[in-house]
Amino acid sequence: EAEPFYGCCSLAAIALPDTIEKIDDKAFCRCVSLSSVHIPRGLTELGEAAFMDCKRLHSVSLPTTRKRIDDRAFEGCSGLAELSIPVTMTEIGVRAFYGCTSLEDINIPNSLTTLGDDAFYGCTGLTSIVISGNVTAIDQEAFAYCSNLTSITIPNSVTSIGASVLSTCTGLTEVVIGSGITNIGQLAFYLSSHLASVTIIATTPPTLGSMAFDSTNNCPIYVPCNSVDTYKAATNWSSYASRIQAIQ
């Protein structure tokens, strides 16, 4: 049966037996009093928006049987402060942790390859993110409006950064982008107004969307010394030519 506990406002805790393999779409959506849940160890399918808007849910430990955190699974879980992502996880879906304002740190395991659109959008309590060296794509707005995030290192494995991926991260002061990057989307860092430096290790300028570094405190953009002129002449990079400098 779909949505078996949808909107059960008085449900405070539930222990699901380990024999359960599937939690349906919106199964516990808007159970606003739910603070404790045991995720079955045998779970293979977690439905879309399964725990959306469970505002008092404090901690979640996902089983190793899951390889994906489904779209909107924990969206709006504003009380979620503890999150354990197993080393088997390969993908975090669209808006999976959108608006989880109590999350303070995230450790992305080495198994993960994709961060979906808006995955951690508006996680205003997030101060630290460790991204594994196997992630290849960070989709649009994945960390937008994470206003307390101060620094981020994007590993060499990442080839694409989506539009507005770190826009309006007003606490962000330092960004390091690895050597594998080939595309940076439009407005990627737009309105991250306290940036002090951006360092890009790639020797070939990645394709750059419009306004990617607008309203970013006119901070220097450091690139490899032999690539400074190439960056300054490249499409859209030329808008930031006065800010492009050689890595010291």
C-alpha cells in the first residue's frame, strides 16, 4: 500500500523489521512528530519523498544494501543533525536533503559518483563537506544557499559542476577545483560574496557558463602559471581577466 503513514502527525517512533525490503513513496512523509526510525538492514528500495518533512527526525543511518538515496527522501527534515552515508552508496538523488538545516557536516564516501540537483540545497547549518575522489559530477544547485559553508575542495575526479552549484554561499571564503574539471555551469558561484580565493588546477580552461563568478568579492582566481593567458582569452573567462593570476 502506498503512503501507509503519510501525515501521521502523532507518530513519534517506529521500528521496521529487517525483513522489509521496500519503503514506498511518501510512506512517512509529513510525520512531523517522528523523531526515531530504524531503517531495515535488508532495505533495497527507499521510495521518493519517503521521509519528507519529518521535521523532528534527528538521525539516520542507512543500510549498506542501498546504493542510492532517492529523490526528496529527506527533504525538509530540518531537525536531521546526524547522517551516516554507507560506503556502498553511489548516488544521492535530486533534493535528497533539501532544507536539512541542522546538518553540520557531510562525509561523501568513496563509492559515491553523483550528487543530484539541489541535493543539499539550503542546508544552512552545513559547515564542512568532504567529497570523495570518485565523484564525477556535482549537479546544479547541489550546495546552493549553504550559507555557513566556509570552504570546499572539489576533487580531481569531478569533470562537471552544474549551474548555481555553490551560489549564495555567503560564508564561503575558499574554493579549490581539481585538475579534471571540464565544465563549470552558469552562476556556479554567483553571490558567494565573501570568497577570498578560487584555485583551479586544470591546465586547460573548462567551459564556463555565464556569470559563474559574478558578485564573488572580486577575489583572485588562481590557475596554473603556464595557463594564465589561455584562461584570460577563453570564452566567458575573459570577463574575469583582471582577476586571473598564477598559482603561487
